[in-house]
Amino acid sequence: MRDTTHMDVSYVANLARIELTDEETELFQGQLDQVLEYVEQLNELDVSTVEPTAHAAPRVNVLRSDEPSASLANDLVIGNAPAARDGQILVPKINEQF
Amino acid sequence: MRNIKQGTEEFRSEEMLSTKTITELMGMLAEGECTSVDIVTDVLAAIDARDGQVGAYLTLDRNSAWAAAREADAERAKGKTGLLQGVPIAIKDLLNVKGQPCTCASKILDGYTAPYDATVIAKLREAGAILLGRVNMDEFAMGSSTENSALGRTTNPWDAQRVPGGSSGGSAACVAADEAVAALGSDTGGSIRQPAAFCGCVGLKPTYGRVSRYGLTAFASSLDQIGPLTKTVKDSALLLEAISGHDEKDSTSVDVDIPSFGKMLGENHSLAGMKLGLPKEYFVEGMDPEVEKAVRDAVEHCKGLGAEIVDVSLPHSKYAIAVYYIIATAEASANLARFDGIRYGMRLNGKDPVELYGRTRSAGFGPEVKRRIILGTYVLSSGYYDAYYLRAQKVRTLIRNDFSEAFKVCDAILAPCTPTPAYKIGSKSDDPLKMYLDDILTTPINLSGICGLSLPCGFSSDGLPIGLQILGDSFREENILKVGHAYEQTTGWHKQKPIFSRNM
């Protein structure tokens, strides 16, 4: 059986785009291992015939009327960006070739 | 402006409008006995006197509160009598109010200004309420003590050495300290009911879908619900009525009638004909005996009011914490991906976007938020999804089914809200699992989507409030409000107020 009570915290933190210090990695490793060990108790239950619940009040295909309406004003939205120019959000270069 | 004398007795006197309930103030306003400006004056004075100790408010715009009060008075003079006309309400700092910050008590939203109103805020405005200020919370609503706020410490009004509970700790503390007439909070796993229990006020988590979540900063979308924190059950009913309703902007909001919850609660406090369930699983091991006694006394009291008490069983309750911390963190890891330093809030630059994300999120999120995002990412990751997330969703079904069965034989369920009264600041903050385990009595309600009310049912020998939880089936808020109102009005615990020393 797979070792499900131990996760590689620094690997998962990288997936979540969170940089951790060595101290944080060590601290979280211990704390999260404890939590994962705790949730192992769910294995006591036979859930092979149980349907999963994704939502407290299941709803499907919720549609609203398809009518155009005003969006948020550009200056309100761009005004929140940490860096902007000409009504657009500035980000670091994404493509190495250009 | 009326003269406010310094000193405890003066401040606690009946003269202060800040001590009144919504219901009382609406009556006084209607009779012309006070104005909304008078109310705001007294509430701001209470904040000035007490918030240095309590630390509930993160931002308070006095000028806009005054302006709103004058406007509410002017509207009333012209005949407008909204459901909350002229009543100041404090707002948990994760609800968007146009033009105001919305920090979620996190550094990562530094500099953010909300570009729109949450639906509940629009509804409060429509009802004539005054938006008073923004109150503290655990960062992104993750926590049970408000110690996870990156922006300040909130203390319990009954004992400044103790936590106010969380995550809506600021909302509960400001209401208990009479620093607001009422407040809005949000409840994902107990975040309204538990701080209400710790601070001795009334907290209601409405049925999932009753209140629109549009404009609420999402933590766990299948569990989050906005609700009121108030001084009485009737106030809770009024505020619930004001914020309820179907909203096109939240696809999970449900199109059901909004009963006049406030008007349902009258002078007849008989519970004859009502069946109240008592789940043995909620008297958990390690529960403070004083809490258990207070709750059992409350059950006897309800029996005295004519209710029939029936034993019910919620056999999967003990799995709720495990299920909750898998599902809530999974959803949080997805919801909080939006805080990436690109579109709003803080940014730490990097040579490419990936480095920018990592640096920004590392500096912007506090430890509990990081832990939960990492856990949530893990339980959703390839190879572990079935073992954790899918299994948790299946056990969630079993927990829901327990309640469905229970509500076949009773109209509402009585239970404790927390295993212990408020604990000392710092006593659990180093041990996340220990803190999580305290949510055992509140998380099943969110997992099932049903409604739950917490209200005072006594005090510990240390003088700390104890909370009674009343649970109702989906869209049966009227049942829990009726039981809560009858219990409250025939006991009077809600009339007790914390005493502030030092010229307060």
C-alpha cells in the first residue's frame, strides 16, 4: 500500500507556488504529517457503495438570462493592479525568446 | 453630540444607545426617541473607549458613518423605513464594499480597494443599514481564534487574556462589547457560531444557498455562508431577513421564499408540539463539564417550555473534522490560487511569473494559510485524489444522511457549540491539529448544508460565556429561531454584559 501519511512538503509547496524557508518546510512537514495521520480514520469506513457529495445543495445547469450588461470599469480594475501601463496589467516577461 | 461620561457604570447604563438591540432601536427611531446620528455617536464612543483593548476594528471610516447616519435620518423623515433603517452594522473584512479595502486580514491584499458591493452589502444598503467599519478575522477565515490575523489582535470582551474565537472573532467581539449593534460574519466550519459562543452573543449560519455569496472572498465554496452576529435571536432573524434571497450572481443561491423571520418571533414562548433532538455524539470526550451541564440544563428548560425531547443519533459525527479539513483545504487551494500578485494586492517581483508567484505568496500568506493551501493541493493531487478527496466527499454523504434521518423525527436539534469556553491566547496556536479538533461540533453543519444557531446558555465558573447550538434542517431557519427566541426570552442570559475596567 502507498505511504499516504507522508507528503513531500517542499514538492507540494512548489506545486502550490509557495516558496518556503527551510524552517517552514520542517515545521509544516511535522504538522501536516500529524493531520494526515489523523484523517486516516476515514479508512475505517466502507464507502464503496456511497455516492460522493460535492455540494451541500446539489444544483445542475444553473443558467441566467443571456443579456449583455456593463462590466466593471477599466480604471477600477486596473487601479488595483500592482503594476499597470496604458490600461493594462504589467507582468514579467513570459516567453524567453522575445 | 451628547455628553458621554467616562467610567464603567455610566457606560453600561441604559442611556447608551450602543447597548440596545436592533429591535429596540427600530422602535425608538420610529417613535422619534432617538436619531441614527445619536446611535452612531454612542457606538463610536463605545469603540473609542473599548477597542484599544478589544481590537475588533481594522478600519473605521467615521466620516462615512456620520454621513450615512444623516442620510438614514433624512430618508426616515421622508417616510423610508427600511428593515434596518439607521442601524449601524460592522462588516467582517472579507466582504467587498465598493471603495473600501477588503484585506481578509492578510498582507497579500495590501492596497486592494473593492470595485463593487457584495450582494449582502447592497441588501444592507437597501434596508437602510449604516456600514460601520471592517472587523478583524483569521486570515482568509482560516482559524478558530482570530490569532491568524496578519493585521492585529482581537481579544475576548469577557477576558482580555482569552481569544474571541474565530474566524469571525472581530464580528463577535464588537457585538459583545457593544461596539456595534450587529455584525456580519461568515461561517465555513463554525466561524460565526463558535466566536458567538465564546463572546456570548447570537450567531447564525443560514442554510447553504439562503444568502448570496457574491462578493464574499471565497474560502471553501461548498461550505461558506454569510450570516449575522447579534445581541438577540430576534435581531438575528431581522438581519437574516435583510440579507437573504436568490441572486443571479451566485449560482448556488437558491430561489426560495424569504419568510418574515422577525415577525414570526412574538411573545408566546411555548414550545408545545415541537420535537427537539438530542444527539449523544455531541457530548464528546474531553468536553468541559460546565459546558455539558449548561447545555443539559438548556435542554431541560426547553422541555419546561413544552418541547418533547427525543434521542437522535448522528453516528458519523466523529469523522467530520477529517472530512472537513480535506474538503475545505482542497477548495481553498483552488480558491486562493487567484492571489498571485498579478491583478491586485501585493507583488514581489521575479525574473518570470513563476518566481513572482512564489515570492508573492510566500511573503503575503501567513503560516496557517500556507499550511492549508499545501494540504489542499496534496489531497487533490494525482495519485492521492481518491484516497483523500473522493473518500472525504463520500463520508460527507454519510454525515448528511445522518442529519436527514434525524430530522425525520425532530424539528430541531440541541447541542453544545464548543467543547470548552474561550481559551487563553497562545494556548493552541502552535498546534494546528489541536485547534482543528475543537471544530468537531460545528463542521458537520456546514458539510450538510443545514442551518445552525448559537446563543448564550450560561457562564463557566471563570465567568466565560457558554454557547448552545440549535440545528435545523435546510431552509427551516424558522424552527431554530423559534426555539432560540423562546429559550432566550425565558432565561435572559443575553442581558449579561462584559465589564470593562479602566475608564470604560
